[in-house]
Amino acid sequence: MARSVENQRDESQKEEPKAPTRNPGLKPLDKLVGNWKVSGETQGTLSYEWMDGGFFLIARGDTEQNGERTQHMEIIGYDHEAGSEPADVMTSRLYTNRGDTLSYTHEVDDKGVTTWFGAKGSPSSFKARWVDDNTLSGAWEWPGGGYKLTLSRIVRTKA
């Protein structure tokens, strides 16, 4: 029987697909995984869990500030458009029960979190430091305003 092109194995077909690798910048987010009580000028609860695959952290919140309750879901990670390299900046999109869509840029390490509303360097930012493994304390600041808050761990779940 004659061999046709369809029956022949192309050398490139022998290679296994390259498994995606997790950006090492995500590692400090492991510390957030679990359930948290929010206190200070904002009250409520937050929860963080990894999406299957470990490339995106999913945050859910139910908070109240100045008598206004807000529920939200946020997806945090490094954008990775199909066919291109992953971004080198950690970002997130937050969606609220009021229909708001908010974009943030983040820098996270073992000492704390810095978040900017929009792009890095924005005048609206959140800076928080780890007091211990179960307490993150900081403040949102923007021209003319801001508020302080503390996250206290309720339950630690597997990262």
C-alpha cells in the first residue's frame, strides 16, 4: 500500500504541547487564599480562591461602607491573550452587583500589596502591609479622600 501524506507523521507532531507555566509573581497571592473579615471604615467579608489551573485568583466580597452595601467578584492575574506571551503586569477586573466594572493594577510580595485603580502610578491606590500571616492592614488613598481597612483571617483554605 502506498503511503500518502495523510498517513505520514510530521516531525512537528511528535512534540508534546508545551504546558503553560504559572507566573512566579502569583506566588505571594497564596497568602490571601481563605476567608477574611473586613473591618475599619469598610465592614464585611472577602474570600479568595484559585481558579482551577492556578493562573487566576478569584475574589468575592460583600462589604458595606457609609451605609452602602456592595457585592463583587474580582479576577486577579496576568493577562494572556491567545497566541501571545503573558503580560508582565498583574491586573484584575472587578464586577459589582450594581453593574460597575473596575480595572486595577497590582504589585504583591511577601510584605504586602499595592493596588492602583487603573494603571500603575494612578493617584488612587491601596497600600497594605502584612501585620502577621492572618492580618493585612492598609488604606485606599486618592486626591481628596480615602479610607482605612484591615483584613483579619477567618478561615485559611488550601492554596
